[in-house]
Amino acid sequence: MKLYHGSPKDLKVLKPQQARGTNEFENTRSIFLTKTFQNAALYSLGKTLKGKTAFALPPNKLLVVGNYTPLSEGYVYEVNVDATKGIWNQYSYDKTIKVFKKTKIKLEDYKDRIHHVKNKEELFKECLREKKKWLNLQGYSIPRLKFLESKPNHYLNTILRFLMPRAGEWAWENKILNEYPSLKKNLLKSKNSYEKEEIIKKYFSDVHCSKNKEIKNKKRSFQREWNKTEDRFMLELFETIGIFFPKNIRTIKAHITLIPICPRNLKDYSFDIYCNFKISQMKAVCMHEIFHFLYFKKYKEVFSKRTQKCEYKLGLHLSEIVPSVVLNTEKFQQIMKYKHKTYEEYKRIKINGICLVDNVASMFERRRNFEDFLIKTDTFFSKNKQKIEKALKD
């Protein structure tokens, strides 16, 4: 494919260089390329500012911190290689290129595409705006998380499932009953499952009526606080996993409920959120659940082109470990300082003397990209299937 590389130097060959960017794709040892001559030209001019100030290259624009002016000329190299595509239409190639067409470019031809900002904070905000514009032009968007009030009859089946678990399911009823000790007393009076179900229905209907005003207030505060970091979180998630939401998904729904367990629905992009959560807890759960939607989309994409070794049930267990591992990394901690946790059942599992969660975290740190990470964790879980399954049963 025809691609372009920009550099301030008059090069004889193009060699892979270790880059320092804003995401894992940009932090590889590669030759970085673009689909357009103009973006390559702007990059070549921006690189003349290296060591002087920060700059960024959202599509068709060079953003520069301060009043620094790039040097007057640079070079664009036209190549024809089979390169790896990144999420923002960047490309990388990890081998030396000797055959190319070289063009000298002048600063004066690109002055209208160079914009100055006061500081790095403004640079970051402008990059966010430009990335959102680019997404819209491509038909994508950042889905908006919308908080909704949910009456108990809408999630009654969920309540019953957790309070009356089927054989083989994790017993989480105590997590609910500890929040509602009076319900626990009422259930002691039930003689059979029918009476138990009726007690549960009436109890949560009464609680909802008494907390109706409080839930409405929580809905407003949850929405207000989430909106503050939504764009930054979503864009960081796109770059980390390397995939966007489907083009038709414009809204993700968070149903505010009375239960402290937050199941999700992958088909309709919705999940439950507990009304009594603090703001930090609410944000953490929202991040975790939204992560799941893109995680499973990426998982399906990766294993549609190669054999999946890890069985379905083990794959679900893996999916619960990965969000906390990723969300505890520095970039997401900069969005919100919070210690994301996973289920204690996973922490108790030891593989080669190391906690299962720490094994997954180590593989994430050593990944080439998210696809590489999924393949390695899939193999790891498959290899240690018996140990993991036995530990989960014990």
C-alpha cells in the first residue's frame, strides 16, 4: 500500500526507531507512516521541535505548545509496504525501507495547518476535540453513558437469581442480605420458594418507594460526575484495546437499582449500578462494565481468525480479571485514582507460586499489543485449566 513517512532529515534509508507516544501502538520500535502526504509533512515539521517543546498531530493539523516555530523545511518519503494499521489510521513497519520516493517540503506551505496552544493541558483538550471530530467523520462516536432509574419489577429476575441461586452458581445472596438485614429476618418466615419470592418482591417494592427521591438525586449526581471524565476514559479505552464501539451504538445504559451487584447485558450495552455507591465506586464500576463491552468485541475479533484454546467458561473468568489489571495501570489511574479489585476467588489461585491475577498483570505488562495479550492469556488459561478449575471448585 502507498504510505508516507515524514522526517526533518535527508535520509538514505528508513530505519525503525524506538518511539515514545501516547499509546502502545505508538510506543514500538517502528517506522511510522500515514495515508496522506500532508500529515507526513506536518510530522516532519513537528519533529524539528523535538527537545524544545511538546507537539501533537491530530488529523490534518500540527499543534505546538508555546510560540515555537518549526524549522523551515523537512522531507516526506513515499513508500509501498504492507504495514500494520493503528486505531487512528496510523501505520507502523518494523523493517528497514530502502526503496522510496523523497520530496522536500517547505514550512510556508503548511503555516495554516500549524496551531499554537498555551500548555500541555490545552494540547490534550484540543487533541480530544480533534479525535472526536475524526471519529464522527468515520461514522463512529463516543457512546454516551446514560443513567436511568429502574423499578424493582424491571430487574426482579436479577434479584431472585442472586437471592435464590441455582446449583453451581456463586452464592452472592449474603452480599445483598448484608445490605438489607431486615429482609434477611423476613425470609426466615418463608416456608417455601413461592413465599420467599413474594417476600422479596414486596420488600424491594417498599424500599424503592421510600428511596424514590434519593434515587432521582443519585441519578443526577452520577450523571454529572461521570460526564467529567467520560471522553478521556473512552478514548484511552479505544487506544488500549485497539477497537471502537460499533457505529450504531450511541448510548450505553446504566440502570440504577437497589442491589449491590452490577450485572451487564452485552447484547443491549447496558448494566446495573447500585444506588448507594459513592461517586468513586460508581465510576469504577462504570469503567469496569464499559471495559467489558469492548473487551468481548476485541476477543471475538481476535479469535475469529485463530483457534481459541481456552474453553468458554474459563474465558469468562479471564474476562473478569483483565479489567482490574488494565484499569490499575498508570494511564487509567491518571483519569481516576482508584484501586480496582477483582473477585477474591481469583486471588486465591496460585500458578507456579504466583497469584493468578498477578500472572495476568505480568502478561499485560509484556504485551506487544492487546491482541498479543489476549492470545498469550488464552494459552496460559488453557495450559493451566485443571489447576484453575479445581481452585474455583474448592
